[in-house]
Amino acid sequence: MLLAIAAVLAFIVGYFVRKYLSGKEVKDAESKAENLIKEAKNKQREYLLQAKDKALKIIDDAKREEQERRKELFHIQQRLEKRESIFDQKLLDLENKQQRLLDKAREVEEVKERINKLKEEQFQKLEKIAKMTQAEAKDVLLQNTERVVKDDILGRIKKLQAEGQEELDQKAKDILGIAIQRCSVSHAQEITTTTVSLPSDEMKGRIIGREGRNIRSIEQLTGVEIVVDDTPMAITISGFSPIRRQVAKRALDSLIADGRIHPARIEEAIENAKKEIAIEIKKAGEDALYDLGITGIDPKLVQILGRLKFRTSYGHNVLLHSLEVAHLAGLIAEEVGADVTVCKKGGLFHDIGKAVDHEVKGGHPEIGYDIMKKFNMPEDIAYICIAHHEDNPKTLEGIICKVADAISGARPGARKDTYERYLQRLEELENIANRFAGVQKSYAIQAGREIRVFVVPESVDDLESMKLAQGIAHQIEEELKYPGEIKVTVIREKRITEYAR
């Protein structure tokens, strides 16, 4: 019982104590809160005062900057107004100067017109006094001046031509000399007959056959002429086609070695000979390409190239000539910096048209160009077929191949001409020179490589002699076709003879 009362008392006492402590804490918290609120209000008033001070300061600064900008704008406006007044004044001055210049220009034009009128009047008076027009007086003056300075002009021209020609000649000789020295080719002239050796003269009768049937069969199948004359132990095959002559010769060699000669055996021998010649033609084309290091050529074009082995031009084997031109063109191209491959291929195929010119209409340059285009050869290579016969080839490679062709054709022993054509060319050469005014006589010498022209000294002076030589050379280039070059020498010689008695 006592314990229960004590517990209740303890609880009551604890409750009031706790209540008292709680009230005290609440009062302390409220006092702290009031203090905090007062401090916050004080700080708020301070911040508002500071903000007002800053705002006033910013307003004052803005007003001051605005005043300064207004002052600056005012000064700028004053300077602009001042400059504008200066520009207006300068513009007025320029307008005044322009007007004065226009006035002076009109005055100058008027003065020029008066001067021109005075000149015309003076020219008219001079023409009346001299009894000649202004153009006639000008011609007289030029003629007199030309007579006075002709010797000086002629000497200067000769000196410049000599210096330039010597330098060019030396350089050209060096290049051509190197190319010719490095390309040495032997020449064997082709003829239009082929000789076949016989083991005995009795073989002639067997070749002729009964009533000439064997020889007629050979001639009909090969297209050649068999000449059986009094030459011992030999017969002659005559024909302009080397291929036909070779076919006939090989067929006869085969028949003679076999001993059986009759029309059936003749046909068989000729067919075999044609097959052998076809193989030889192909091999000749392949050998030519191998010699030059050229690859990638169509086999049909190689076959056409090989046919040139049995084609001649002025007695010169065309395939050997083409090989030499290709070598020379390649060597010259190396010296002058041209395309060596184009020059070699162009030089090798430049006369390809001659392989079929007996079968196709037209000149061999045009035929060769068409063949090259047919086999899809490049334009710069195909053009050389035409370029080597043009006076002024359009490409450097064309010029080089034209020069190489002339070198090959002009080599001693490379070509031969008939006696009639030789005389005809010399006569045409002299006739061209004799057509010019002032020519007394002319002589073609050095096998047609040079023509010497003698002129009348009273009608042709030194300067006109130079023009005459150039005119004759140009006329020869237009009218004649010739290998190499022709030297034109004009000789002006005046002889005065007197006798002492």
C-alpha cells in the first residue's frame, strides 16, 4: 500500500517537474525566435539601404556616361558638319577645274584642226611644187634610203643568217652523226630477176616440157616469166613481184631436186612453196618486231609487215629500210627528247601501205594510215604514215620519222634510179631555175643534189640574189619529189675585160 502511494506521488511529482521544464524550454525557444526575427529585420533594413545606395550610384554613373556620350556626339556632329562644308567646297573647286579643262580641250581641238588644215595646205603646195603625190614621195624616199643602207642591211642579214645557220647546222650534224654512227645497216639492191642454177643443160628441156606445157604451167600458176636463154646451166625468172619470183624459184628448186617435172607435180611444188613463203613472211615480221623490242602487235598486222621483205622501192628492200628508219628515229628521238616508242613504231610501219598498194587503190601513205587505224593503233603512230610525205608534219615524232626516212633513202648505195628518170629529174631541176627572171643559165650537178644558178649581174643585185635562191628552193620543194635535200647556189659574177695593145 505504501509502495503504491509512493509510486503515485512520484508520478505526480515527475509530471509537474516535466511540465515546468517544458514550459521553460518553450519560453526559451520563443525568446530565441523573437531575437532571430529582430536580427533578420535589422539585416533586411541594412540590405535595403545598401541596395538603395547601389541603385543611386548606378543611376548617377549612367547619367554621367550619358552626358559624356552626348558631349562626344556633339563634337562628332560638329566635325562632320565641318568636313561636309570642306567637301562641298572641294567639289565646287573640282567642278570649276573640270570646266576649265573642258574649255582647254576644246581649244586644243580647235588648234589641232587649224594645224591639220595648215599641214594639208602645205602638202598640197609641196605636191604642186614637186609635181608628185605624198605616196610617190614616200616611195622615192624609201628607195633612196634602201640604196644607201642596202649594203649594211645585206651584211647584217648575212651575218645573222651565217651565225644562226652555223649553230643549227652543227647541232643537227651532231644529232644526225650520232644516230647514223650508231645505226649501221648494209644495203643490197634488189633486182627484178632471179637466177636458178641447173645441174645440166638437159634440165632446160624438162622444165620446158612437151610443147612447152611445163613452163606454161609454171608461168600461169606463179605469174612470172621463165627466160630460158643460152646461159649455160641456168635459167632466169623475171617479174616485178619478189614474192612471185621467190615462189617460182623455190618450186623450181624442189622440182629439180626431185627430178619429176610435170603439171601435177608443178602444182604441188608451187603450193608448198607458197606455204613456205607465208611462214617466212610471218617470221620476217616477228623478227623485225623482236629486233626493235616491240610487242603487243596484232598477228595480222605482223603478217602484213613481213610482206615488206619481198617489196622494193627504187631497188631498196622496204623491210630493211623500215627497220633502219625505226632505229634512226629512235636514236634521234632520244637526242631531242621525243617519244622513242612512237618514233620506233611509226618508223617501222611508215611504209606499211606498200605491202598492199598493188592490191588497194590509192597512195601508200593513205593506205598505211587506214591499215593502222583498222588495227586500232594510236593516232600519233598512224599519222606518221602520212607525215613522212608531208612538207610540214604536225608532230615532232612525224618530223623525226621524215628525217630518218630521208637519211635511210639517201645513204650511198641504198637506192637506184633508172637512167631515164635520172635525166628527167635533172632536166626538171634546171627548167625550174631557168623560169626565174634574171637567170642566165643553170646546171644540175652532184647527181641532182645541187643546182648552180648563174644570174645576170646587171639585173640582179646581192639582195635579190638571196631572194632568188630562196624562191628557187621553195619552187623545187613544191614541184619535185626527191630523197634527201637539194642545194641551191646562186652565183652573181661580173667580169670586165680590157686589152692592152
